[in-house]
Amino acid sequence: MNELPDAWRPPARLLLGPGPSAIDPRVLAASSHALLGHLDPAFLAIMDDVAGMLRSLFRTTNPLTLAVPGTGTSGMEAAIMNLVEPEDRVVVGVAGYFGGRMAEMVRRAGGTPLVVEAPWGTAVPAEAIEAALRGAPGPVKAVALVHAETSTGMLQPLEEIVRLARDHGALSIVDAVTSLGGLPVEVDAWGIDVCYSGTQKCIGSPPGFAPITVSPRGVAAIEARRTPPVTFYMDLQLLRGYWRDHTYHHTAPIQGMYALREALRLLLEEGLPARWDRHRRVHEQLRRGVEGLGLQFLVEEMRRLPVLNALRVPDGVDDRAVRQRLLQEHGIEIGGGLGPLAARVWRVGLMGYSAREENVARLLTALRIILGAPRMSKPPRRG
Amino acid sequence: MNELPDAWRPPARLLLGPGPSAIDPRVLAASSHALLGHLDPAFLAIMDDVAGMLRSLFRTTNPLTLAVPGTGTSGMEAAIMNLVEPEDRVVVGVAGYFGGRMAEMVRRAGGTPLVVEAPWGTAVPAEAIEAALRGAPGPVKAVALVHAETSTGMLQPLEEIVRLARDHGALSIVDAVTSLGGLPVEVDAWGIDVCYSGTQKCIGSPPGFAPITVSPRGVAAIEARRTPPVTFYMDLQLLRGYWRDHTYHHTAPIQGMYALREALRLLLEEGLPARWDRHRRVHEQLRRGVEGLGLQFLVEEMRRLPVLNALRVPDGVDDRAVRQRLLQEHGIEIGGGLGPLAARVWRVGLMGYSAREENVARLLTALRIILGAPRMSKPPRRG
């Protein structure tokens, strides 16, 4: 490279895609403080605050609750690589891209995924999970499920499946990347053994950390492993050593931790029920607006995620052209479809600081212009 | 948690430990811009800039050059988990904590580490590596070495060992976490196959990314694997898919990428030779100062890392008490020893934006006060 790239600032964007979502100015300000060392007592105190607030958010008392130093996918990998040993059977519900990713990770960890498929956009039925548990040729180590399938906008009912897993002596692993902080995730009340998330969706912090919590049963399973997990970086016993005992393991992303602390403070100041209500309210606003534009949801109403809305691209409309115009003419990002839904859905995220009424109004106005939908008071045309 | 933690700002600290080091205000400002989506064309252009500048920094033309979304340790894990397959033999030079960590990762990846040990604080002799290559009971997949051993302050000569590896048909894996950006690392000229680093040391960006580069030979070895690597998160072929082809794999830490871009711009504006000189110059300043205080280096002069200085704790001096006073009374962080060097050395990092003369002067003044060394003009005592 002979010439250096220029100084730069990002264009202004309203982030209404599948994440990252926008962050509150307070979070941005917190992340802009000068660095501390990762073993500085002042920084370790910040980590204690984060762990405590994560427990409140996960609704758990699990001592092993921390943030993995990576994106949401690192939370999935930490969960699976720590729980799954070679030869372990894991029942995996797959009704979208991220369920499929879980199955792939189980395979890479040397386990055998017993995949329970459901059509993309639907939930995995509890009966199908039960059948897989009963039909397995031997003990099942865990049942893995995506709570909020980001690729389809589907909300997976969990309570019954988590109970079924326990009844069959299996652990439960729940992906709450897109749900935590935007809708109820009740780790202790539902009896989830391992639950992980990402910071950049409903939590409202920049991407870079994956909050995770592990039940005492889950910890016992990890401690009883025959061999250490292949991963050193995401070894939960080593991560616990840093968070709990302050033993060096990695150099924590300092600014991300500042940001996460402030995002969690904001979240708990608002209060979980009020926050869930807000996400529900802006979803209803979006629903009314897009229905007025003649758009349809991929997922039936009962199973819809309020925070991630998959809308069918109308016949004859060019998915990519619409998203490009939204971005370039209106400064609004929404997501396209993944895998078999590519070019077939738009994904509208209303998460964290992005989940505000003025944002929905702005998106609806832009969509109305781009899709050329009839205006409220269309003047009569004269020949 | 019943009460929320208070609003907070970090205490002022001069970071002279083993990292993170301080960051230039320009880097902090860059990291404070509003978020973009991880697939926004404007963000993908930023990633292209980063990849190009990383090639300049690594002194390579390797197409596969990118930043793993994790700390320096994630770079080590990405290198080893992508290169090492079960049953592979890897000669690992161990003369400190991080060499030992490499051997541990080889073991976890299912490989067999052939450990070549040298006393902590010394370099691993090329002859010992050659003997291990000759004495191996079969083909050796790779030779893994730490260029700058952060636990001891030792600079490992590389050229001959990298050549030996190649002569024996083995790849070379080099840990340049503490050297890249502070002293010469010549990936192409020396023929290194895989080299990784961390952003928070001599590069002068916050922790959270691990730059990595892989030679065409290394890429061929990865592409020829019999099975995919256990890690999905750090799978270099998937990471390349995101960096090169813009296929979704993870949600990049957006702010960290902004920061890394600006840190690399600063670094290349200064110019690598000037930057290496600066690190050498402040090291000499520190050397003169601490020798004046009667302190001794752990490592012999020829093998000393300019950027990470391990100083022996004098007999009868309480390691921890000195570091606490430095932190609390003077706002200066230095590091303690790891493993067998705990309480036996102090580690003074002079890296990136921390490597400035006024910082060395401030540390020397504080050490002089705390260690009670004679002042330059001590007034005569009168009975």
C-alpha cells in the first residue's frame, strides 16, 4: 500500500437491521473513556458490576455469569464447545439459519447433532423435540434451541422444551442473542442451563461481547468433562478464573466493557417490563404501518418476534434496489434475507436504542416513498 | 442485584504494563463515531483499508490478511486451530508463559507438541529446534515460536528457525503480539507462514482484535485439511469469506475497527523505521534510568525486547507493595511477573502511544521516590 487511506467519518445511518442496533449517547460516552489495564482494581470492579447486572438481565442467580470477549457467535461457540464432548448427542432445533449454525458447531465439536427441523418461519414443536429425545439411540447430552431466530423473526416457545430436556436428563442450551433485553428470558424460572446473547442487539451496546450464564448443573457437566474443551480462548473455566479470581487469561476489550456496563445500567434503569413493553409497542406501530403498505410478515402473529420483523418482499419488487435506496437516499439500514430467504424477506430490527417511535415513523415514510404506495390523500388524476 | 451501580469514570492511569498500552487521542476519537452495520458498504470499505494497512505493517503481500474479532489470544488460537489437525506434530519453542500457552493449544487441537524448552528469559536456540525437527518420529507440520515473549521481555531470533522449518517441510507460526509495530517483523522476507498479533500493544489500538496473516503455503495447508477446524468463530476460511467476499459470518466489533484503522494510519504516517527507532530510544532512556536506580534486567542485553522490559525485583523489596504505590500514588501501571517469575520481576511496557520520553521520565521519578534511591543532590545529613 503506497498511499494511506484518508481520515474518515462514517455516514449517518439509522440502524434498523438485524444488528448492530444504535447505541444510546450515554453508552457511546462511556466507551470513550481512556483505557485502564485489564487487571487494574478499578477495572475488575467494573467487571463485577457487569456480572451482577447480567444476572439481573438473565433473571438468574448463577454464579457463572460473564461476558465472552467476542461477538454473539462466540457465545454460541463457548456454549457448545464447553458443553459438548466428542460422541455426545445433542438434539438441535433448526428452523432457520442460526439453528443450523448450532448444529454445525456441535458437529465440529465432535458431537452428533440430532436435528429436529421445522420450516423456516415456524417454531420447532415441543412434540418433535420429545420424539427426538425418546428416539435417540442412547443418552442425550443437551437440547439446543434458538429463542429468537434472527433469520426468520420467529419466537421459539421454550418452557416446555426446557422441561422436556430436563426430564430426559439432558441439559438445555438457549440462544438468546436477539431476545435478551427486548423480551422475557427467564433463565432460572424456566430452568435453562446455558443461555448466551450478544451485546449489539436489544442490550444496546456495541458488538464485541457475548454475555453467557451457566446453571450449577451446567457447571457440573463442564467440570466433569473427560478432556478440556478444544478452545482455550473460550474455555469457561479459564474465563471464570479471570472474572471471579482475577487470574490472567486474556486482555479484556476495555472500552467494550465500559460500554456494556453503561448499557446495562440504562437497561435496568428503564426496567425490564417497561423495556419489553417498549419493544412490543414499536413493533405494533411497525405492524400497523407495514400492513397499511400491503406488506406481509413471514411469521404468523402468535410466533412473531417483536424485535426482529421479517417482511415478505412483494412479488415483482427488487429486494436489493429497495434496500439500496433506503440506505443511500434515506440513510436507513434494514437487513436482507439469509440462505433460502435471500431476496425473499426484509428484516427490520427494532432493538435497544433503535426501538423508538420516531425511527419506525421514519422507516415507514421512506418505504412509502420507495414502494410508491398510495398516499393517504392522493390527489385525483386528471387526464 | 437491587441497586444499580453508579455512573462512573475511570481513574487516570499511565499504562506502562504489558498491555493494553495508551491510545492516541486520534484513535479514541475515531472509535467514538456512531455505529455502522457490519455489511454496510461504507464499513466494508473500512475493512479493506484495514487489511491493506495490515499488509504494510506485516511487510507482506499475503491476500489472507485480516483481523480476528477477539484479543491477541484469539489470534494464537486461530493460527493453531486452523493449521493443526489431530495427530499433527508441532515443534513449539517454550521459553516463557506464552510459548507454554501455544503448546497447550496444540494439545487441545489434538496435535502433539514437541516442546523445545529454554530457561525463561533466554531465547530458544536454533540448534535445539533443528534437533527436534531431525529427531521427530515422523513429519512435522509446523514450528511455533513466540517472537517477543511478553512474560520475560525476550526477543527471539527468527530468521534461521523459520528457514529451518521450511527446509524440513514444516510451516512456521509466529506470535508477534508484543513485537508488531514496535520492532521489525518481516513476514515475507523471513518467510513466515502464519503471523498474528494483538491491537493493544505496539499498534496502539484498544484490545479486541487480533491481526493475522497467512502465506500461500499456509493457505494451501488450511484448504487441504481433512476436516474443518473445530472452531467456527475463528475458522479462517469463513473469516476470509467475510473480509474478502462480504459473506456474513459474524457481526464485527464496529468501533474497534474504526480505532484499528486510525491506529494503523498513525503508525504508517510515522513510518515503520521511525517507529522502531522511537521504541528503541525510549527503551535506552529507561535502561539508563533503571540502571541508575540499581535495577537489573532479567534478559541479557543482546536478547532484550525494547518494548517490554522485565526488571528483577531487588532482594528484600515487596513486589506488590511497589506496584500498588505506583498505581495509587502515581497513577502508573506496570505489570508483575507471570508463573515462575511472579513476585520476581516487574514488567514495564513501552509500546505504541505509551512509548514516549515523558512517560519514562515520570516512571523513573516515581520509582526513585518509592524505592528510596539516593537523590541526585541529596542534602548532607547533620546530627
